[in-house]
Amino acid sequence: MNRNLLSAAVLGAIFSLASGSALAKLDAAEAARLGQDLTPTGGLKAGNASGTIPAWTGGLTQPPAGYSADTGYVDPFASEKPLYTVTAANMKQYADQLTVGHQALLAKFPSYKMDVYPSHRTAALPKEEYAKIAKESTQVDLAPGGNGMLNYQGTSVPFPIPKSGIEAIYNHLVRYRTSGYQTTPVEMVVQANGSFTPVRREAKQMMASAMGNPEPNRLFYYTDKVVSPESVAGIQTLVHEPIDQVTEPRLAWQYNPGQRRVLRAPQVSFDTPVETSAGLRTMDMVDIFNGSTIKYDWKLLGKKEMLVPYNTYKLASRDLKYKDIIQTSHLNQDLVRYEPHRVWVVEATLKPSERHIYAKRVFYIDEDSWGILAVDLYDGRGELWRLQEAHALQRYDVGSAFYVSDVSYDLQARRYITYGLMNEEKPARFGLKAELKDFNPAALRRSGR
């Protein structure tokens, strides 16, 4: 890994941030780089020396011909063919560009492959977001201890030039997903024999900064309802997510249809298993990573050129059925597109005083969208346990690189779980409007009835 890590000057002071110092916010000279040699979100504007990663020229901001919100996203790169395919037979040739998890999958499953296509830096945000980033990057700072933000007013990239691992993670946590969204994500636990049962949900999230009367110290409001199968239908979860989770832990409630009661749910965090995931997904694996950062020490290892899932329009096609996507041992890899991109590499090591099923996590974060694209997850013995992979595409209709789905492979149990696929569901809605009353426990109770 170290051979290709970029030793940029911005990394010089990262380790002084262990206790959360005032180095997080940018000075005027650093902020002036945004939109110049850096993109407005902090990525390197130039391509790489070999030409495999192009320069960023504004991203994909206009829908291709034929796009309709009702029929789904048109793939602007549908005519492209893979440049090459990484398999178990040739993976040593590309090992320096592969996550540890991808190498393990290639070695474990002979049918697993990675089709690599030309790289397209499609990530783009609305122009008003760029203005917020430029303004707030000189104001937002880490809270004492690093597990929160000071002076945060809702920008989607508070730390465009990260100087610590925790800053890069915060960029992922608050990345732009419009004011709010409503989705119908499907979760599928895939057994070793390839069998699966879709668990369907209705989910809604609103960013607090987009609401007219947010409570203090609020990042977002989220609600989730399981609608099928019948054995778990009716379970509901409500989350009020704080910005600083040290001074105020996450507030969560759950509605149990059997008891017909709404109860506080402090367990909706960290490594508590998601109730429908058969133990394959923890609460803080939702959205690849979410919630408090307090259990880990975060180290920014640098930036690296890697092969990562990107522009996965094919996987989002509404012409596909779930049986076309789900296969034994892994997804149908003919539908997953990989490209060379630069990613920030962040290593999270469990603090000696804390407990979690993952002793170490290594995150690979896209330099342009700040979405986490892959994670290597290690158990308490230091052995690789699981790989998370996120499938993102540029939603050119709303200016967000919101995930199409994500998958977590359990390398020890030979099972995997997917979340977020909506090929057979209603399309997602973005730019929602909502009020606080839509996200209170009473609303959860009314919905349960």
C-alpha cells in the first residue's frame, strides 16, 4: 500500500489531531485552492501521469437523452467495453490497486472477477453547494476530542483538504444527498447456496440544515419502516442524529408491531446487528459507515490510485430483476463496473478502552464525491473478516453521487448481504420537504397504527 500513497504536504500535520486540534479549518491560502488546482470539493483537478485517471472538468450535470425519473437512469457509458478484467489468475499484476478485501474475494471464489472500464470523473454538486464549501471550509473545526464539528452550518464537505482521518470520515457522513430523500430499499441476505428473501423497506431522511426549525446539534432526521416479508413487517426505526455525539448520543426509537409500542432504542448504533441482516450488517455499517466516531482512532494514510466500483448505471437498470443480480457467493459481476480513481485511505483502529466486533476498518473514500467506496473489516484476531463495497453513480438529475446499493461479503461464513437495490421498486425521490413533526415518536406511533 505504501508504495503508491501520495506524500502530499497536506498530510504533514495529521497526527497532531489525536485530541482534536484547531488545524482542521482551512486558512485563506488553502481555501483559495478550491476551484483552482483542486476541485470545489477538494479533489485534485488534474488527472494522473499515466492517463488512466482523467482531469475533473465539472462532472456529469445534465441527464442524457431519454432520461425519465419514472424509467430510471440512462447509462451514459453503455457502449463502453471493459479495458481488462481482473481475475484470480492475474490479480498479482494489479495487487497494488486492489483492496485487501477484493484480493481475498478473487482468491476465494474462482467465479469472481472485476471488469475495469475507462475512468470518468462524473461527480458533481449544485453550484450553490460549491459556494457553501468555499465559505464554511475556513469556519468549520473539529470539536474537542475530534468527535464532532464546531461552526457547522450544513455544508456537504466541511473538510475539503482533510488533515486527519476523522475529517475525511466526516466528509462522508455529511456528503450531499439533496435536502432529503425517500427510497424503497431492498435488503437481501444471500445464503451459501444462493437463496435469498427480499426485505422491503420505506426510508426517509432529511438533513437538519434543510429544515426551517431544526433542533440544536442536529445533523439529520431518519425514519425507516419494514413493509415485507410478513414475519418482520411493521418494524419501524426513528433516528435524530446529533452533530456532536459526545455531548449528546444518538437519539433513536423503535416501534415493535407485536407490542404496539414505541420505545427508546439506544441499541440502534455501533455494532448492534441490524435485525433483518442475519448478523451480517451492524448498525454502523448502514450507508457503509454512519454514526459516532468515538470508538476508533482514525489515521489518514494518504491518497492512492485504486480500482473501485464507479458509475454503476448498469446495476441500477430497472430492466433487471433481483434474480438477475443475485448469484451464489457474490453479485453478478457482469453488472458491476470498476474504474481507476484516487481515493483517500483511512485506517480506523479500535481504542483499547472500547468494544466492537471490528478491531480495525480500512476505508477507501472517493476524492470527488467523498462517498466511501470500499471497506476492509478485521476481527479481533486481526484477520480479514468482511469486505464492504458501495455502488455509486452520479445522479445527474439532482447533482448527487448517492449509492445505488452496497454489499457486504462475509469471507468466513461464505455469505453476503446487499442493501439498497430498487430495480423492482418505486424510484427514489430527492429534494423532499418536511417538518419536525414528521420525525417525532408520535408520528412513528401513528404510522404503526
